[in-house]
Amino acid sequence: MDIPSLTIDGVRAGLLARRFSAVELTAEALRFAEAENPRTNAYLHFSTERALAQARRVDQQVARGEDPGPLAAVPVAVKDVIVTQGVRTTCGSKLLAHYVPPYDATAVARLERAGGVMLGKTNCDEFAMGSSNENSAFGPVRNPVALDRVPGGSSGGSAAAVAQGTAVVALGSDTGGSIRQPASFCGVVGVTPTYGRVSRYGLTAFASSLDHIGPFARTVKDAATLLGVIAGRDVRDSTSAAAPVPDYTALLDGNVKGLKLGLPREYLRELTKETGEPILRGVERLRKLGCEVREISLPATDYAIACYYIIATAEASSNLARYDGVRYTTRSGHGETLSDMYRNTRGEGFGAECKRRIMLGTYVLSAGYYDAYYLKAQKVRALIARDFANALQEVDAIVAPVSPFPAFKLGEKIDDPVAMYLSDIYTITGSLAGIPCMSVPCGETAEGLPVGMQILTRHFDEATMFRLADALEKTMGVGNARTQQRG
Ligand code: GLN
């Protein structure tokens, strides 16, 4: 069985034709993932028993002649900020190294209900804060395309698992780019759905007004299938939307003729040549398919990084207050008083990036500064959202870079937080506006590093985004960068 070449359709066909059972596939996928993992450190732990139990359920359904669901037997990896009942969920943090949640996130429950088999939990930056996966307390992830480079972050483990071929699809989370940027760096598809499209019940909160769960896959169709499974209203998350979920895969006919695309001027200014060229070539391919491309302007773009790092840190400082050694987390054994216990638990447990954000966030929310920073940032956020709303009245979709540069070397930016924050420049805007956005492979640099194109559409119009990405993918050949590199 060639696990890395599997797609959702391929698994389904093999299963229904009885070429393999779900248990056989799962056992082989687990064996392969465990053997490959030392190369990349993509998985933090495997959920072997749960995976095999789920596979047995799928086999029983097949034996009874029942439909085993759209993800039947599909090996899935899940980012370790998404809680899983009975399976350790660390959030990449020492503080939660031993935390075993008592319930499942809705997205996980839904993918299992659809027959998906969770193989294990993937590495990530601590509490999803980072752009390189180097902020994990359990060691960095290596990019399977180039092992001396980062996979991007914070969902680096999920992107690497899919790129490496150990999982067919994966779940990640995105607050300011954590699905799209690693997808671009690893040469896979990564989708940040509309804010509210997918329930966050069971997603460990980082910045609640920005957090999303979304899929990684090697093909647009697989990403669309996975989103279709996890999307939709959930009574357990009051921010989840009741908007109907279309059958995304039925709309992937390769026809994008007449769609109007906007290329934002502000996103091309500082783009390096190595990343810019593959993107412009990708845009050219869409033009040849009949899309109309025009330049647009998103004038508030310059304020996006400042705005995001105020809002995200403010919300994080509040969300991370619960890791105090009382409600959650391993308690420090040092100190005499209650205050010592809090201080030592948090001081010893959090990594440098989390501490930096808690301090920043507490500062911008403090009484004398709230209006000057947090309130101001909220106003800027409204301007950024308005830019997109205006542009998307003129065009059907916006095409843009995902990141100013391709995957960088491990260690290259870790001592310079500001340089690291700048890697999010093209992704945080879509997150602040809450619109659907994704990264689809569109080529590679001269060195052979993958480059993703970002596609952004109107609220709840993932369908147009998938159609465009799928049409582009069909002109490129599936899994282009990854397959060539790994080969
Ligand atoms: N890199 C961004 C940050 O560090 C985005 C992270 C994310 O989307 N979770 O905040």
C-alpha cells in the first residue's frame, strides 16, 4: 500500500472493493507514520487504540452493507490544540504535557462520525503562537520538503504530516495564518473557513475573535470534502453559524470562466522575486482559464500587523489565565505561598513567546491604555474588514501571496520576534476580516521550495474559493512541489 499517494476517493474505492480493510489500512498507516516521524517530529503522540477501534467500526459497517461515511477509513492527523477524549492534548506546552481531556472537540467527533480515523496528534507552536513551529515545548518540526527548514506554524505538524504523506488529511487551527502559511511552506492545501463556519467547541482558545479550525490536504477536493464534514452549526459553540453547507465537491468542475479576480496592490509591493514569480504565474494560469484579473487596493493593509498583535495578545492574555496550576496544568512544586504557586507554575510552564504575549496583552488591556490600544485596534480591524467588503463587491475573489518568503531555515528568525511576526503580513488581514481564505500550491522557487497562492472570497463563499483552487490545481498536476521533492 502506497500510503503517501492516497486520496479520500482512493481510500473509499479500495475499501469498498475490499482491496484492504479499514483495520489493515489503519495498521499500515500507523506503522508508516511512526517510522517516518523521527525525520520531521510532526506527531507528538499516536492514538493507536482509538484508531484501530474506529477502523473496526468502519469494517463492521462495510460488512453490514451500510455506508461507512465520506471519510471512511481515511487516516487523519489532528493538531494538538484540538481536544480529544482520552487522548493527551498538550497544545505544544509543557504546562499541559499530561493533560488528557474528558471530551472531544466537535470537529473531531464529526470526522469520526464520517468514518475518519485519527492516527495521532500533531506538533505545533505553544498554544498556536508562532509562525515556524519552533515555539513547541516538544521540539521543532522539520519541513519534509527540505529538512533544514521550518514547516511554518503554528500548525506545522499537521502540514508536515500531510506533505510527508503519513496522513491523507489533517485538522489545523488558524488565528492569523497558522493553516495557510504552513500549507504554503510544505506544498499542501490549507483552508481557513469563514469565521463561524466550523465549530470551535474543543479548540483550545488563543484569540477567540480570530480562532478557526480548518483542513489540510494534498488535493483541493480532499480539503473540500473534509470541510464539508466538519462545517455547520453546533449548539455547543454559540459563534458557529447556521448558514447551510453546500456540497463543495459537486462544484469542482474546473470551470472558472468569467470570474473576476482582484490582485491587491499592497500585497505585491514588498514581495520577493522568488515568491512573487510563481504567484504571478499562477494568476496567469487562472487568466488563461477565462478569469478576469484586475488590480485592487486594500489601503488599511499597512496597519494589519499592529492591529493583529494587539487584538490577538489581548485575547490571549485573558484566555491563558486559566493555566494556573489550579484549574488546569501541572502545578509547580516550588514556593511557599499561593502567589508563589501561581507565579512559579506559570513562570516555569510557559515558553518565552507565550510570556511575551501575555505581557503585551495585559498591557494593552490595562485601564489607562485600553482606549489607546485595544479600542483603536478594534477600529482598525473594522477598516480592514471594510476594505475587503468593498473589494469583494467588485470582484468574486482576491488572489494574493500567502507569505513574503518561502520556508526559512530552522533557527533563522527565532531570536527576532518582530521578523517572525512579519511573516504573517498577508494572512492576518483575512483572519481579521473573518472571510474564507486558503493556500493552494502554485509553484516553487528556483531552489525547489513550495509557494502557495492565497485565495480569499466573501463570507461563507468557500465554494468559489474551492472552485478557483481546484481549477488552478488541475492546470498544475496534483501535489506538484511535494511529490517532486520527495521523489
Ligand atoms: N503566526 C501568527 C501568530 O503567531 C498566527 C498564529 C495562528 O494563526 N495561530 O499569532
